[in-house]
Amino acid sequence: MKRIPEPELMDSPEQVKAYADEDFSAAHDQLVAGFVERFPGVGPETLLDLGCGAADVTLRFARRFPQAAIVGLDAGSNMLARARLEVAAAGLEDRVSLLQAHLPDHALLPKCFDAIVSNSLLHHLSDPSVLWASIKTSGRVGAAVAVMDLLRPEGETKLAELVEMYAASAPPLLKQDFSHSLAAAYDINEIEAQLEIAELNLSVEAISDRHVLVWGYL
């Protein structure tokens, strides 16, 4: 099916509350587990989470890698306000910093991160090159990269099946957003083309019926 873009920023108070209150542990743990599995022995001292939202993924990485200083970046002021509350509640303010920025942002320190992760940011971007360029700018040579996102279904029937399978009991706002996000997601061929243009030698791997993982070393 043809890609249908959705807004780059999802930051209304209603969306923030809905996303922060929902249990995304299965998907978010999948990203952390995928990182650990694909980068055995890697223990980053600095990690950047692009599009951190309410910081659930950020905190999961902080707990998995207690030696790491972590920066979570998001463009949404309301999301970051909730993220700050979550970081404080976790007692991790000494290791987790939050930055409001809209990619591309030249305030990002160049070549200073050992690892860069991102969850569900790519499909929001009308110009996906800004994500790959930001990763190249921010990561040290040899940095571990893991970007997880949704995969666009082949057609509307499959999209409807996925929504009913995984969001049937979700609040109406989340169910609607999930449907829109699936329609806005890129497929594997499109992601591979983006990486070729960006000159990034990263693997693209479908890891579920709705998720893709882009990973490798810079």
C-alpha cells in the first residue's frame, strides 16, 4: 500500500498521557534485547536515544547498562515534561539527561556517543535522511546503532488485521494512532534505499509481523 504520512510531532497532552500510561513493555524490551543480542560484549559508556518520547525505552537502556550516561532527545515539550517525571521517579537523574530538539539539530555533540538507539521515530519523518544524518554525526566510529520501527503492511486488509490483533483493547486514540503509524511506516526496500543514500552499512531485519530493526556499527 502507498505510504500515508502522519504528523512528525505527536505531543498533545492527551497523546502524552495515553502513550505514557500504556504498557509497551513487550515492544520496548524487544529493542533492548535485540541490542544486547546483536552487540554481544558491548557496554556503552555514552548512549543517545533519538525520539525518546516519555523515556520508557531510555530508562530500560539505563537499567540494562548502569555504567552508561544517556541522553534522550525529543521534539515534544509535553513528552519531555512527562519524561522528566519518569526519570526522576526512577532515580536516574544523575545518568539520564533529556534534550528538546528537532532533527536535524546542530547542537548535538559530534562523534561523542558509543551507542545510538531509536524507537518509532523513523515513520514520523517526512525526510528520513535527517535521522540517518544525525546518527552519522553523533556516533563515534564503531558506535553500535539499533533503530526499531514499524513496517508498513502490504495492504489495508493486513493493516486492519494488525490493528485488531495488537490494539483491539487499546484506548481509541492509541488504536487510531497505531493505524496511522502503520500506514506511515516505511517498508524494507525503502529503508535499504535510505541507507544506501546515507552511505550507512547497516542491516535491515524484520523482527516481527510489524517491526523492523536496523542495526550495525558505524
